[in-house]
Amino acid sequence: MPKTKKVKSTGRFGSRYGLSIRQRVLDVEEKQRGWHECPYCSKKRVKRVAAGIWQCRSCNVKFTGKAYAIGV
């Protein structure tokens, strides 16, 4: 299924649920799937393993944080 410019990965929902809700989902999904900065080695190599579990691909440390973003 092709992604659209406006809603990107939430295009999988089609026209259901309304645009504003799909945009909110898109914001959360981009935050949780993107690269984050490691609090240990300061490199941008941290990915989400599961809800609240993060792993740095550089120093290979696994730690907990918030569900969708590492946060402070």
C-alpha cells in the first residue's frame, strides 16, 4: 500500500478515523521508530525494543525509559 505525503505510514487506515487522529498517531509512531540519543555514549543509535525498553546499537546497553520516547 503506497504512503501518501500528508499521512505517510498512517495511510494504512485509509479514510477511517479522521485526519487529525491519524496525524496524532503519525507523530507518536515517528517518535517511537526513529533514532534517539544514547544517555551513556551520546550517539544517536538508540532504538526501541519494546514498550519502555530501549537499546543502544553502539555501546549495546539496554535500559528503560518512556514508552514512545526516551525522555528525561
